Amino acid sequence: MVKRLATRLKRSVKRRMKGESHRQWMERNLHDSEAGILLDIVQSLVSLLMVVSIIDQNWTRSNYTHKGWYQVFDGANLLSIAINFSLRLYAASNRKGFFLQWLSLIDMLTAIPLFLQSVSMTMQTDGNRYLFRFLLMLRTIRILQLYRLLRLATTAKARQAWLIGLTIMCIIICAAVTFQTIEYCDPAYQHIQVPGVSCQNLSFLDAIYFVCITIGTVGFGDIVPLTKSGKMIDILLIVIAGTAISTQLGEYTDILSRETAFDKKYDPDKRIQHILLCGEIENGALRFFLHNWLHTEGERGNRKRVVILSPTLPSTTLRRILIQREYEQRVVYLQGSAMVAADLQRAAAPTAAYCFVMVKKHSETLDQNDTAANLLTCSPIWVMQRAKGMEKYERIAPLYVQVSKFDNIRHANISGASSVVCLEQLRLAMVAKSLLIKGFNTFLGNLVQRFGTLPEKDTSGFWLANYLSGCSHRVYETGLPQFLDTLGTFKALAILIYREFNVPIIGLRSIEETAVLFPADKAIADVSFQSILILSHAKDIAHKIEKMTPSVLQRHADLFPDGHGPNDEATRGGMTGFLNAMEDKLPFRSMSIAFVDDSRRSVQSARGLRSSTRSLQSNGRQNSKSDKITPLQSNEDYGDAKSMHERGDAGVSAASVPTKCKSEKRVSIVHFSALIERGASVTEDDESVLHADRGGTRTASVRWSRFHLPS
């Protein structure tokens, strides 16, 4: 522990610069280093202890005796005064001016009585007793050393408030001790002093009471000065207190008048996540950002705050945005620069969850804007590292930087940005992708923009219903239960999540806080990730995925690698046949297939099992192969046609599927007759029957039916 303390003290002293003299080096450390702050704190504490000891001695009356153990405080004060005065005198560039500084005068005035007391001074004579009380009174001005603590104030308002409080406290204590000593009935002057007439013995509390009613101009009259010296001190007290306190209050009022609502400090709450926006923020970009970041329903949305740090006052348009009902309590606008550490501290940058640096999208000076964004990137990182005591490469809040030109990306990366968004690169990439993928811009825009669930009356057509349904999907981030690691690959994980919740996995968030596209062919154990990204329109989908239980694995035994799932050969055989059929990519329009585990061949048994099966909808295009499978709910129905069990001529009966053993797996076509176009025909292909022999004991068969679409 001693070694760590010595290392910390060594770090508090700034190193000597090249060409700097010892005097300049010491002056710089006394005024601008942690060692100088520590010296001032020690000086203030020692001075305060001595004043407290004086108050304890004079609590009942003005006393000339001195307790033995109080001499420890006096000796410590004398030593601290000698060290502090010597260091500051040596480091002073103007030594003659140093003796005229008011704090230096305080040190010299308080050193004289302490030095005289250290000399062998007897208290047997009346003159020495009176001199000791006078020196005791003189030592109370040592409390003025507390003014050195004003350097700890970070704002002008806080410094002025501290100054007013210290001024009032020092005036009250010094005046109370002085009034108590002067009004004391000295035994050496008993022949000329009459107690209660020309002198009075007051306790320290009574003296404090008299000073307070005098400063407050109340004047109850129960305690009044009786000596001429006391009356002079009372007049001097009114003049000094009235002048000093009124002056300090006037300066504090002036500071408050210059301060606006945007100069305040944001006090972070550990229960509320807040992010920091800085840079050149446009109104349109800010509105879009706030809508998408804070557009979360329920309690989770209320636990988000956005702190905006901008060098200019908000415009009229921006003020209208900030006073909107959904943003008024969750958006804080502060005026300041991200290049100033004090402003970043006001915005609570060290405790921010994320930090965003934005630039103007429509400007003629794009390079200058990118340079400013690059400089702003360095400042928050330095402040967060300094506040948290972190090393250079230790993890801090992610910092996302926006630049305009592609050539400036590497500069932001070098400055320490977690991720860089280049507007030029993003714009050109979207244009290029839209040439290859029709409607890519619309898809990406709808995916980024958050939409609420629209009422059904607004959907006036089939295509519009699908379009609005797609717009209502959002990107959610969720964690995974640990038992899902047994699935092996991410491909199996995606199938399981898709079957259970009807949502696709689109990416991962790695341990390094980077987004990774879905690695379908990799094993789960080979990729270090902390969460997955999914698309869904359900608000509680993330909670449902996190609360999955191991019982879900029993319903998807076919997704386990060999030797890890249930030992059901027929189950794996039936699934293998189905996957083989799907790999052939047989052409089909839209149909739903269901896995049915049945040992009976009657239609009635198939009808009874239909409600307990999980359906899959495969959406394809005409004259093209299927490349996507989307889930259906069990209660969904497409078209007005009857089911295949009620229309024997429109579908393939479950009884038509051949049976090889008592237990088999079959794939039935359900509700496809209502989806195919008029004039299409359905036939059975005998060659599509697949057999998977497993040890000669069980055989799983799958019969595939093809659609013959009209030309």
C-alpha cells in the first residue's frame, strides 16, 4: 500500500520540461498540478483544526490557559506555515510582490503568535495572560487559508457560491472570537472594570449569536457591547460584513444572469442510459435520430436520454423539436464545445453509453467539417479515459463518427473512433446496390426508419398490406440462452429461431462491439459474439428468445449434429429426405408443408393431427426457384377454398402417401389449391418418393407433388 501511495504521489508531480529552471518547475507544480492541490488541502485542514481547538478553549469564556495536547496542532501549523511559505517564496517570480499578497500576510500574522508561544513564556503575570488571549484571537485569522480551496471549483457559479459561504463563515468566527476577547472582564483590571457594566464574560455561542444578529441588522438588544473597544469592533463588523457580503452576492447574481438554461450540468442516473451527440447537428438529422433512438414503447423507452452538446444556441426550429411531448423530458441540450474537457464533463461524457460525432451533410466545406469531426473524436476519448483512470487501449464507450468524404475515414479511425460512417461511401454504395437489387433503397430505408403498427383500414390492397407489414418490422438485439451452443452451427440456430418465433437472424454483435453478417457455415463455438440481431414486428420478441427453455430442443431434434440429439433414426431420416428434396429446388409457387408423425393411413387421422403441426410457407416467384421460406401461423388461411381434406379433387390426400412401416415421416401439401393460379394442375411424381433406409428396420418416405403452371 505504501508503494502504491508513493507511486501515486510521484505521478501527481509534473515532469520538468526541457529548458525549464527549478524555480519555474516548482511554480508550475504549485499552481497547476495535483501535488499543489494536495498541498493546499493539507494547509486548509491543519488551519481548520487549529481554529477548532481555539473555539473549544473559548467555548465557555475567553481563556488564557492552553491544553497540552492542543500544542500538537500549534506545532503542526507552525511547521506547515514554514514549509508552505518557503516553497512559495522560492517559486515566486516576483518575490517583493509575494510579501504583499494577502494570503502571505495571513501566514506571517499567524506565525508570530505561534512562534512566541513556542518560546518559554510564563503565564503567571497578568500581562502575559492578556497577551496570550490577544495572540489566541490573532490566530483565528488562519481560517482564511480555506480560500485556497476555491481552485477546486469547476464552474464560475460554484466558485462564487463557495466564496460567499467562506466569507460569511470567516467573518462570523473571527468576529465572535474578537468580540469575546475584548468584552472579557480581565482580572488584571478589576479596579476599573465592573462585570455587567463595563465588561462581560460571554460564551462563544453568545458571541456567535451577537455577530449574526448584527450582520443581519436585527438588533434584539439582549446582548450589546459594553466596552468602547467592543463598540468600535461592532461598527467595523457592520462595515466589513455589509461591504464584503453584498459585493459577493452581487457578483453571484451577475453570474446567474449570464447563465442560460443551456449552461447547466447534466446529472446522470445509473438507472437511465444516456448517449452524447456532439458536432454540427442539423435539425432534420436530429429529428430522424431522436425518432429512431427514442421510439421504444414501455418502460425501456423511458430509460433513455439524449444529451446534445453544441457550440451554438438552439435555433427556433430546434427549440420547437425539443419542447415536443415525446422529447421534452428525454432530450437535454447543452451549449458547449466537445473540445473543452469541462463541457464534456458537464455533458457526463465519461458515463455515456454511446457517443456520436455528426457533421453537416449539405455544406461547401466538407473537408473542414471532416477535420473538425476528427478533432472532436480525440477529445471525448481523452476525457473518458482520464475520468475513468483507464489505460490507452482499455474499453470505453463506443464512439461513432460521421464524415463526408471517403478519404477522411482513416483519419477518424486513427483518432480512435469505434466506427466511421462515410456519407459519400454510403450514398454511392446504396446506388450501386440498387442497380443489382431492385428496391434495395426502399428496403433499407424502411428497415432503418421505424414505423408504428398501422391499422387495417389503412391497408387498401394485398400489396399494400404486405408492404406495411414489412415496414412494421424492426431490428432487435437479444442474447441467447447458453444451452443453444449445442446446436453446432449458426445455420441450425437460424432454423430453430425461425421455426419457433418466425423471425430471421440477420447478424451478430461480436465481443469487440462490431456487427458481423450472419456466418451460416461457421460453428457457434468458433465465433465470439455477445448477441444476435433479428427482424421482427413483435415488441417482446427479444424477451421471448432470452427466456427459452431447454425443452425447445426436443421439438427440433433434427437440428442436432450426429450423436448429440435424440436417437430417433426415423426422425433424422424424414428430415434428411425433406432437405434433399428442398436442395433439388423443385419449382413451386406458394405452398405450406407440415411435418406429420402418423402411423395411420386414414384421412381422419391426418385431419386430427393438422392442428398440432408447424407450417412453413415457401414464397417463390413464377417460373423461378424458391429461395426463401417464411413461417405461417397455425390459424392463417389463404383464399376461400376448402382444405384438401374437404376437397379430395384439389389436393393430395394423406392416404396416398405410401407406407413402409408402422411409423413413418411424410410431407403433406396443405391449402395450396387456393394459391395456385386458375388453370394450373397438380400431379404426383412417383419418382420423387425418397427412401432413407436406417439399418433395415425403419424407412422414411417423402412424396413430392409438383405444380404444373400454365404458360
